[in-house]
Amino acid sequence: MSAVSSPAQCSNLACRVAETGKCVEGLTFDVCSHYGRPPEALDSSNGDTGVRPRKSDSVLLPAATLLSESTAAEILRAGDSRVIAVVGPTDAGKTSLIAGVYDLFQQGPTNATHFARSQSLHAFEQACHDARAASMRAEPHINRTPIGGVTFYHLEIGHHSCFGRHLSLLLADRAGEEYRLAADDPALSAGYSEVVRADTLTVLVDGHRLLDSGARHNVRSEVELILQALIDGEACQSSQRIALVLTKLDEVASSQHGARAQADYAALLASVRRLYGNAFSAIEPFQTAASPKSNIVPRGAGLEELISFWLGSGSQPPPGKGTQQPYLGDRAIARMTILP
């Protein structure tokens, strides 16, 4: 680096070349466009506290927050996709499950399916933070979804058999209170666009509440009332599938009442199949521990199987394609008319 002239000055107020003799950007003085120029004056009238970057230095990045319905609609129009409506009462574990799916892909490919990109990375990181060691919490925690309509997490994934073709998963997140309101007024469900356009309804059964002697009997009635409201409100189609997901498996597995909770879950599955088997193309059970509070079961247990089920919905494979592996095939024509 060349010798510092005297007096040294720089138009970049963040640079302390007069004190350090070094360019704050690590450049030589003959290359730095700021060096040797007087400091730029700040306009205190508008609250400036630093040097404005030159236009050539600025990069506008996408927010990467939760997606609105209109942004989700653009993704659905753009390519192969699946809409996953995660349905359940308050504290059933919706956000934990969604964050757990994202965390699972941080460990690498799962079932030959790999992470490609996401338009909601910041939202995923915010959802996951309090469940990680970096949060310094004594035990994992996930914030509740606020009331106020539906938003979407976005994951674009690929499969080894599809030679570079990707599929977008749009995971809908709506507050459990709103689904509970639909049980009292089924007409509300017609406005739940994520349910109307869903390939799979992922209905959550709270394992923690199944362990509670006082609350366990309400779990079955809540799930059945919500499903009945969605059907009565004409938000569902017979082509859709249901994943009935027992959450918080770690608590169930470690409890002395775990066997009873499992029996209650099995009874609920049988009841849902009996009552709504004709309303959906498939109703399948899954048990997960997206954010366990102990080491009884591994973090993300059951999520691989659930993701495979999600990928199996939607367009059917063309002749000659097996159905044993997730198919990322052509977008259904129905996708062209989507979320409002």
C-alpha cells in the first residue's frame, strides 16, 4: 500500500484513514475513489446518520419474508407446485412442523429430494431461531401464528430422477383460532383460499393435549368439527388428500399415558376415515416430532415420510412412470386458476 499523504482525508465518513493509515475498504489509495476527497456533508434535516451509498454500490435484495396470497399465486403460475394447508387448532404445532421441514433440509437431501431455493428464507430462520441452541433458551420454543389471514412459506425442491426440474411447496400458515371459528360458522371456510387450492390438507392432532385427561376428549371433537366445517363450507374437493398428523411425539413417547394417547389417536383416525373417507381421495396417518424437547425421539422424526406424501399429491404420473417415488410432473391445468 502506498504511503499516506498528509493530511490524509477520505469522503467516506466510515473511513479512519487519518488515524489508521488504511483504507476501510481494503483498497490501495490510488484505486479508492473516496480517498483524497473531503468528507461528504450530511443532511441533518432528514435524519441522515451516515454516508449514502452510491447507486452503483447498492443491491436491492428481496425481503424473503412470508409470502402473501398474490405472491403465492405467482409461484403457482410459474411452474410445478403443491399447496399444503396445515390445519389445526391453536398450539397444535403448525409453525413447529413447517420450521421442522425447513430444518430437515439443512441436514442434506432427504429421500433423494434436495433443497433448491426459497423465497421465504428469513421467515424460516425466524420461525426456527427459538428452537435452536443459538437462542440460549432452556428448551425449544416456537411463536404462535398471529391472527390475520393466511401467509405462505416457500420451498423449492428437486428430486434426483427429475434432471434439474424443481417443484415448489407452498406451506400455508393460518392461526388456529381462525380454523376454530370456521367450526362455528362453516361459511367462513369458503374464504380460506389455502384450503380451496390445497393438494393436501395436513390436519394436526396435538399429542400434548391427548396426554391431558381433561383435554383429550376435546381433541377428537375439534378435529372432526373443523373438517366438517371445511366440507360444509365447500372448501374441499374429492381429489384432495388428508395427512392426519400426530404432533409432539416426543411427549407421547416419554409419558406414562403414551399408550392411551396412541389409542386415542388410532380411534380418531378410524373415525375420520369412516366419516370423511368418501370426501377425500386418501386419509393417511403420520406421527412427528418437529421440535422435540427431549432426546426420546430425534428432531424431525416422521417428517421425511410426510414430505414424501406431500410430493405424491397433485398431477398423476404419465404412463410408464412408477408411483413409488415422488413425481414432479407437469402442472395440473387446474393450477391456472388459483389463489385470489
